[in-house]
Amino acid sequence: MIPFVFLVGSGRSGTTLYRNILDSHTELAITHEAHVVAPLVRRRKRYEGAEFAVDRFIADLYGNPNFRRQDLDRPMVAEAVAAAAPTTVPDAVRAVFAAYAAAAGKTRYGDKTPGYVTSIAPLAAAFPESRFVHIIRDGRDVALGYLDRDEWGPSTVADAGFYWVSRVGRGREAGAALGSRRYLETRYEDLVRDPEPEVRRLCDFLDLEYQSHMLRFHEQGAAFIAGTRHPDAFTGLAQPITRGMRDWRTQMAADDVLLFEAIAGDLLDHLGYECTGVPTPVSVRLEVARARFGWERQRLASRLQPLAARVRKVAGARP
């Protein structure tokens, strides 16, 4: 069975750059944040039974606005899934992604949804053939990327620090359990410093032959950017790989660097990223404690939301 490729990582880590490079390969088609695989796997009982509920599966698939943005013809996908005669959700998902690849004239497929860095274990179990590429970038540059955006993600340096530590840490933990045959870490900094060796390493991991034109992904960049929800967030994809697109050393306030390192310094150091080494003032330690409380409260509320929704649904159904 051909490997199902998943590109994961903290947002604003260069995941779209990696996606566009790999999608430039003549054999591999990668969706841009379809956000459907993990939810479908979680709800597999909704579709699996004596007969697989193809119509319900297709309805839920196209009920997802992120999947609709992949611009795949619904009748064609429905026909492909029905023809595959799936008995499980993974079978049906493979049929969908094979149809996506075929529409691009390719034979292999994958998905770039950064948030799946927290879903590696269930996805790996559902798709034993899957391989995960975990894209890691200096968390301070990730924080800068989020602070530039109002539409999504953490809105403060502290929240960006907790977010980055959580995402990267969970991804690495799950990846260690999978082993090197199915999990690969790649550093954004290594890619932009010397692109070809890193792309060759990715191709080796994915059992792909390296193709030099992959580094000319930017020639199709304008068309890709125009099809995104936030074109201004991806303008760099219309140019060759460029170093210094974000650099915390020159673009991040000294106080923000101190705060981020107080939160994420251990992980930065473990990953080999240089830290300033400036002692953390008591005022920053207090700010970290306050921010941690807010972060944990926010995470708890997020986890309780689905339960609260189910309670409201049950309560509303009572006579």
C-alpha cells in the first residue's frame, strides 16, 4: 500500500512551504489543510456497519468548508468512494485522496493539516501505511508569525509560547513511539539554509525520487496564493526559498524574547536553538505564572465544549 503522507507541525512553521515543495513532485498531490481525516476517523462508527454509509460519508465530507476548498468535483468523489466499496472509514478516506491525486494526474497523496501534530497516534493506527513529516521551526519566529495575524492562532507572546511547546512536544512524543520508518523531523532552518539536501532527505523518507524542479515550486505560487483564504499570509510562496523571512533576533522586542524563553527555553535548548541566556527577572516569572493559568483555563474550556454541546442536545431532546 502506498504511504499516506501527513505534514504536521505548529502553525506558522513553514508547513505550507513544505507542502508546495512536495506537491510539486510529479507523483505526489497534497491537500492544503483539508481538516477532514481526523474528524472522520473519530466518528467512524457513524459510517461503519453492516453496509458502509457512503451517502452520509460524502455529505459530511462536503459539509466541511475546508474540504470544499480543495475544489474536488463531488459526483466524481462520490463515485470513487462507491467504487472502492469501503467497509471502513480509512478505506473511504483513501479513495477520496486517491481521487484528489488522480484529478492532478498523480498516483500518490497526502495532507497538510498542521494541527494533526496532536493526532499522530490515532491517524497512525487508522492508516498503518502512513508517514508523518513533523516540521519544526524556532518557536520565537513562530510567535512572530502569529502576532502578525489577527485571524487565527495565539494572540500573545505567552500564549504562542505555551502553544508551541504543546504542539511540538506532543508531536515529538508521538513520533518517538512510531519510530524513524514512519516519522521524520525536519527543521525549517535547515531547509532555507540549504534546500536541496533537505528536500532529498524528505524524498528518501517518502520513497520518492528527488526531482530538481521541486525547488521551483514558486513558479506556481501566484495561483496557489490566489486560492487561499488569506492570500497576504502566503506571499512568500511566490518567490524562491528565502532566508530571514522572520527573524526574532531583529524583529522581536527584548521583553518578548525574555517572556518566550521563560516559557519555552527548555524545549528551545533541547532542539538546539540558541537562547539569549539572560536571567529571567521576577516580574517575568510572575507574568509567566499568570499566563499559564489563563492558558490552562482556556484549554480546559475548549475540552469541555463538546461535552457541553452534547448535554445541551440531550436536554433539548427531552419532552
